[in-house]
Amino acid sequence: MTTLTLSALCQQLLVGLSKATILFIVSSGLSLVLGVLRIPNIFHGSLYMIGAFMAYTVAVAVGGSAGFWVALVAAPVGVAAVSFVIERVLLSRLYEREHLMLLLFTFSVALVLGDLVKMVWGADYRSLSPPALFQGAFDVFGFPFPRYNLFLLGVGPLVAAGLWRLTDRTTIGQIAKAAAVDREMVGAVGINVSWVFAWVFIIGCFLAGLGGALVAPMQNITQGMDHSIIIEAFLIVIIGGLGNIWGALLGAVIFGLTDAVGILVWPQFAIVFPYVAVVTVLLFRPTGLLKSTW
Amino acid sequence: MTKKSILRHPPLYIALAFILLLCLPLMLSRFYLYLLALIFVTGLLATSLNLVLGFGGMYQFHHAVFYGVGAYAFALMLTESGLPAWNAYLAAPIVAGIVGLIMGLICIRLSKLYFGMLQISLGSLVWAIIFRWYSFTGGDDGIHGCYVNGIDSTTNIYYFTLVTVGVCLFIMHRIVRSPFGRVFQAIRDNPERSAAVGVNVMAHQLVGLVIAAVFAGFAGALFVTVEGSAFPDLLFWTLSLEILIMCLLGGWFTFLGPMLGAAIILSLRTVVGIYTEYWTMVLGIVMMLLILFLPEGILGYIGKRREGPVAAERTEP
């Protein structure tokens, strides 16, 4: 009996980790925008939803196994394009405003985007099957573990490594980090801060779109998926430390694992477990586990 | 200082408006009375939020929690306990106040954005529990059929909400003008200086938060009275942002601004709802324009025009 529960636990933890991958990708984008631009971006969740719907449309239009791979590139790029327009037309006028105003403004954008999605894709839910390569399941301790989740477990570290390279090893990453600390000074040495912000914002939103495209084969693509992800992403960013990419990784793992354990221990209240974990972390480390850039 | 003319006497206008509202059931249809009752309730909720947001300068991001908790406390007392209805009206603000106290004790040490974020996470926890606890709260179905004996016709509900909301607004106005309210606003304007002259900043903020939660809880009870049901959406985070929008729209340095904001948004929703199902898009666009061009709200803008450039300097809390 114990071996059975142990293997069930292992399987559930693996599923939790692969969910954490999606959460990490989405919340790292949010954290990047929060850390550098200081914008609590509520419509990050809407971009995730748009990414999922776009991935569906592209995958169906292209068809076959190639469809998924095309969608995996096209959807985040499409989302990045949408975010580019929003940033240049609207947000770039508001950088000097107070956080509360920015929060309400991005919420307004989220309301508009939510209805736009309803207009374009309708109120029905969609579902997408994983590419042929990742259909079916492996056998892990006698339990089936979907191949697609294994693929996600590989994607997570890849994105983390890419983000680390981007922020630590490239000029724009260095400039963005400097701008996060003192944007006047960066402007004073002759760098166009406005465009640095635009690039950081686009990269952050690209990650939201990527998260949406990756989650598309795992669950139904529906209206309202923006509401749940954005709260989760915010909590992950908060417990990790605002603006800290590794904090987002740590937070996502905590969130994914507590959720997985919750499903195993008390399915009815599984949804409560990650929130309890978040509150516990914040009680002892009010500004997050890792160092915040704020 | 010049002598105030009788025409510039605010209580006079408020008394006239109240008498007008008392006469309205004679000429309006049931639908409009229902809409007005809903506006009073939502306006009370927004005003209670503004107590901590506008007058306290605290980032109360998840105020709807207290509204929802009050609504559930009321609905459960009414349907499960078998006690007279006034017990339920008493229970709603008390339970909301207790939840406010607990959340306040946890959040109060943090500043600004962190305060708001921790509040959202705690609020989401409360939401998740209510959403899942089928045997007690009815889960995502909510609780239906909560009708109060004696307050059952639309006209009765209208009068009941008008009078109770009026009393609540009066009490809140007295609180804002009280010594406590003055200190509360001083903390908003300069917390360090307030602490330096011996004010216990956190204690004042905690008391303010509990007061706001109590009124929000009572607004929740009134909502159930009007609507006859309680459901988890009442404490979902999107509602919190919507009432923040109401405060912003009306003007959050003014006492009646949030009430005006609630009236505009609920009326707009009713009118827009006739023509299109995309109400939230209209709301979003209105909000974006407001933040871009009129960040101090309608009443704040009018006040600024009247008072001149001195008031104009203080545009954000």
C-alpha cells in the first residue's frame, strides 16, 4: 500500500512540476515587466489566453503535427506584436504614474482584450491535441505519465537558461537592469530608455504568449483562463521576490508542487493548498524569498 | 472669510436629494427602483473602500472579500439559523469586521504594493474556500432564496436600502470628520511625520481597515436583501478592481465620489447592456480614457476647477 501511495506521489509531483513550468514561463514574463518597468500588468493573463487561442487557430490552420510547432512560434510572436502596439500607443504615456493607476489601467486593457477574444473566437471552448511525437504516456512507477508533460519539463530549464543569458549576458539585459534601478541615470548617459522599456515589455509578453501556446494541448482553451492565471502569476512573483527571475522559478515550483500534493491529499480543497503556501511564505518573508529588484 | 449663502449649504442639498429619493417610488417602475437599490448598495461598498483608499491612502486591492463574506454570513444566518432577520444583519458586519481584523493584522506591516498583493492572496484564499466548500456555502452555485420577511416587495427593498445606506453614509462621514479621521488622513499625507509626532500609524490603519470591512460587510448583507442570493463572484478579485474603478471615476478625495462612480457605472451597464453584450469592453475603454485624461475623477475635477491651482497639486494619494 505504501509503495502505491509513494508512486502516486511521485507521479503527482511530476505532473505538478510540469504545471510549474507553465507557471514559471508566464510569471517570469510578469516579473520582468514588474522589475524593470514597475508595471503590475493585469492584462498579462489576457495575453496568455490570447496565446492559447492563437496557438489553436494556427495549429488547426496548418494542420498535422507541424501545426503545433508552427503555432508554438507564431502564437508568442503574435502576442508580442499585440503587446508592442499596446505599449507604444498607451502604456508609454503612463510610466510616470502611480502603481495604483497602472494597475487599474492594465485591468481596463484586460477587460477590453477579454471581450475582443470573445468577439474573435466566440464563447465556446477549444481543445488542441499534442503533436504526434508527444502523444500517449510513459510508465512511471506503474503510473502513466503523459509524454507532453515530459516535454514541458524540458522546456522549463531551457526558458530559464535563455532568460538568464538575456538578462546577464547581453547589453540590453544589462541596460534593463540598470534602468530598473535608476531610469533617469540610464537616460542621462544617452540611452533611449523608452525603447529599452518597450523591448523588455515585449519580451515579457512574449513569455505570456509562449505559456499560453504551451498550455493549449493540456487543457481546454476557454474564456476566463486569464482570470485564474494572472492571480497565480502575481502570487508567484510576490513570493519569489518582485523582479527576480529565479524567484519566479522558485515560486512556480512551490505553487505547482503544493497544488499537486493538494490534489492527492484533499482533492476538494486542492485549490486552497497553494494559497496557504503563499500566505505562509509571506508571513515569514514579507518581501519574497529571493532578493527583489525594488 | 465670507459668510456662506444659504445656497452654498451642502446639508440643504443633501436633505432635498433625500426627499426626492423618498418620493421616487411614486413615479418610477419596479425595474428602476431595483436599479437604484443596487446603486445604493454598490455605492456603500465603494464608499467604504474609499475610506481606506482615498482617506487612508492604503492599497486596499481586495475589498470585495469583506463584501462577499458579509453577504455569505447574512445568507447563511438567514437560511440556516432560523433566528429573526435582524440577527443576520448584525452578523454580516461583525463577521466581515473579524475577517478584516485578521487580514489587517497579517498585512499591516507591509507597505503599499506589498500590502495590496498580500491582501489579494489572502482574499483569494477566502474565495477558494468558499468556492469549494459545497456542504457549507453551496460552492460555485452559491446560496439562493434568501428573502427577508417584510422586506420583500421592490418598493420595500428600495426604502430599506435607501434609509440604511443613508445612515451608513452619515456615520462614515462623521468618522472622516472625527479626530480619528483627521489623524487617518494625516497618516496618508505623511506617515513618517505622523509617527514622529506620536501617532500610532499601524493601529490607526488597522482600525480604519476594520471600519471599512464592517461597512463592506453590511453592504454585502444589503446586496443579498436586494438580490436574494449570494455567490462566489461577490468576492472574486475582478469585483474589487471594479469598485476601485468606481472610486476613481467619481473622485477619491471626495466623500460622495464613489457613490457617483457606482451610479454611473451601474447605469451605464444597464444602458449598454441593451445594445451589446460587450459591456466589459465599454467599461475598459471608459476607464482607459479616464486614467489618461481625468485621473482625479469627476468630483475631483469639479473641485479642482472651483478651488484653483492649490488643490490641483494633490492629484494622487
